[in-house]
Amino acid sequence: MQRVLSTYRYVRHPLEPSLLSQIGHAGIPAVEIFCAAGHFSYASPQAVRELAGALEENHLSLHSLHSPPERDAAFGRSGVPNSISEPERVRRLDAVDEVKRALEVAEHIPFKYLVQHMGQSRDEADQRHFDAAFNSLEHLAIFAKHRGVTIALENTPDELGSPESLLRFLKETHLNDLKLCLDVGHAHIETKIDTAFEIMRERIVTTHIHDNHGEKDEHLLPYEGSIDWEALLGMISAAPHELPIVLELKEAANGEPSLDQVRASFDKIEENLENKGARTKKS
């Protein structure tokens, strides 16, 4: 099982080498880094060099980056939404440029995937947004490919980012270099996870794994919400190819989850996936 921890858990804090050291010492071999102001300055050559050194020193690989959801943000403050499906051309081009800055990290630190939201929370799945997203992603997919990166569109709790809309977009645009990131927490809020999985399954290359109670995006540890993990892990074990388990958790008011809790969660998922695989082979 591929274990990956998203630094979204620490997004309120700078991504210091000491944090990466703690992650490495917890036995977690890979990370997904969340591109947010005050957390990781992806456009800063110095910050990228420091990250490269810290990853190497702690024997960590960079599995993926999460594309910046905002731009022009100050630490602790919201910025301008970074929407690649913005119909207004100037804003859309600004958003594309911001994504390109994140992709340029791959010129210094190789990574496999850029996880990308197609729209914002209130974006409708109308033709204006689809056309804008096509114009953005047609260019970004080529830009990413030249740097060895695949863009994985994430299902999100909005109309434009629903599994149905993502699949429709991929079929209509024939942008075959684009893949999908299955966010199980988002699927649990908006639709049934099994429905989302079946719609997306042929194009899923990475995941966001977290739990909630079906009402809001809580980003809890697995087994702390109302997701049926027995059923979900059965789907993951039966996927067309092995999927990485990328834990995307949120920091609670009490500072949890700790890295010990994260490691225990990985252990539990891996044990259950191994049991699923054994049962599948026997049957």
C-alpha cells in the first residue's frame, strides 16, 4: 500500500524542515503538499530548494501537489479564488498562471500528480464554465506533461466538480492526459461513494482519504465519521490498478490528529486492504 500524507493537516503552519523530519520519522514515505500562502511558497526558488533538501534528508518522496485554491493571499487571510473555469478571460489567465507556478516545482522536485479543482463552490455545470475549463486545461495539461506531471481533477462538493460533470467534461473534450482524484469525503457529502467510484474508476490515479458525517467537509481520520469503510476499501482493492492512500486530514482545535494517530490509521487501512485482497484471491 502506498502511504501518502497531505500537508493539508498542517496548512495553518509554515512547511518547515522540522515538520518533514517528523513525518519521515513517523514512517510515512511520501507527501502531498498543499499550495497555500504561508504554508508553502511554491513560487519562491529558495523555498523550493529548501523543500528539496528537506525531502532528501528525510527520505521522503513528493507524490503530488495540491493546486493553489487562492492567489494573492496573505498568511491567515483569504485571497482571490483561483478558478481555472472562470468565464472572465483575464481572471482565468491569472488563475492558469498561478497553477503554472505550482507546476514549475517539478523542474526541481519531481512529482507525479497535480490535484486540481475544476471550479469553485458555487460554479454551475454550464457551458460557460466548461468552455473556460477546457481553455485552461488544454494548455495546462501540455505544460504539466512537459514536466512529467499528470493533472488529476478532484471531485468536489459543487455542481461543476461532481463526478458526473467531470466525466462529461473528459468525454466531450477528449483531453486524455487528464486523470481523476477520488475524494471520498466529498463523495460522501454529495452522493453515494459507490456511485462516485463507478463513474470515476477508469480514470482514478490518486485519492484523498478522510471521513465525515455526511453533512460537512470535516476531514476526519478514517473510521471517525459515517463512511462505510468496509465497503469503500472493498472498492479500492478492486480498482483497475493499485491506488495510493493519500490521507487529507484537518487539524482539530486540540491539535489532533497526531502523527501516531495518522500512522495507526494507515496501519488499519493497510490491514483491511490486505484482508480484502486475500478474500478476493480465495474467491
